[in-house]
Amino acid sequence: MSNEQKVAIVTGASQGIGAGIVKGYRDAGYVVIANSRSITQGSDQGVIAVPGNIAEPEVASQVVQTAIDRFGRVDTLVNNAGIFIGKPFTEYTVEDFNRVIEVNLSGFFHITQRVLDQMLRVNSGHIVQVTAAVVKQPIAGVPSGLAGLTKGGLDAITRSLAIEYAQKGIRVNAVAPGIIKTPMHPVQTHDFLNKLHPLGRMGEAQEIAEAVLYLERAGFVTGETLHVDGGQHAGR
């Protein structure tokens, strides 16, 4: 395959939002290096599966090296890997804290450093974080302290990196979803979750993918957090 083929890395890629983002980039003509703990190689040879915990530096290195060895470049990184644990703040355990920090922040840190090293070689690239609407608009009755702590950090560093690397041709943006209809939400919870959005429904994984692809094509946009949350960020 020609090294002119554009390459996207997507973390947390095996299901839900991540799988939707992988499909979106494939439909846009990219090859995708797809990472998650449990991902397996499928029939689409344009999606290269690299299993492993992205919070481990060795896995992050393997993901990036796979892109370089196979295609010679990394054009886009989508930091989608993340977990949400909803509890009253005083009920979080040290294990909860460590797990959320590991996935939401350590995973971002290791892969983003390595991707930036590659992008700086060519003064070009795009990095997107998937954060959360509750960072800007917490919801009464839906405790989300660790999400605010970690996804809020990703929201802040999006702007920091956008300014740090703007003169190097690298854009950095984020998408902040509301609650998205994925297998992690049992059907019996849907009525409650729908009502948490002013539009009266949960989002679809495809709608997050469309937002990420909008930012991919929006060459004059950097440092932006695009809310795709049925109006949650505007208030309730």
C-alpha cells in the first residue's frame, strides 16, 4: 500500500463509540490502527488490530510502531479509550481512582507523546480527545466526580496542546459526548437516560463519529471542544 494512504490511530476501538469512529475513518478512506484490550483482527485488512492496555507504555509504542512499519506515517490520533464509574465522591475506592486515572489519563499520555513525535517530523497531524459533556455541565443526581477530574483534564490539555503545536501544523480538538446508546447501557435504563438530554434521547455512536470526522476536515479549527450531547452542556 502506498505511503500516501492516510492513517488514523483509534484507541478504545473494539465497540461502541470507538467502533463507530473506526468505521467513520474507513468510510473516509483511511486505514486504521485500532487498539483496545480485547480487540481481534477482523476481515477488513484496512483495520489493523493491536490489542493491549493503552495505559502501558510498551503497548502505546507498539501501536505507533505498527503504523510506521506498515504505512510510514500517522495522520490522526483519536484518544477514545476511557471508562466511567458513577458513584458519590466519598464512595470511590482507591482502586476506582487508580483504574480511572490509568485508562483516562495514562492511556492518553503515552500514546499522545509517541504520536506527537511522529507528527513533528512532518509538521502535520490531528489529535482528537473524546471527553464528556458532564465536564462542563454536571447533572444533579448523576455523580461523576472522577469523570470530571479525568475527562476535564483532557478537555484542558486539548487547548494547551492546540496552542503549543499550532505553529507546527498540528491541530488538537475534542468531542464531548452526552450519553451514547451502547451495549454498556442496559435497555431498562434507556428511558431514564433519554430524559437526561434536552433533546429527549441518547446519542448514537455514529453521531460521535460524524463529529470527529467534521473536526478532521475542519482545517481552521483547533483547540475546540465540540459538544455532541443533545443540549446537555447548555443546561437543564
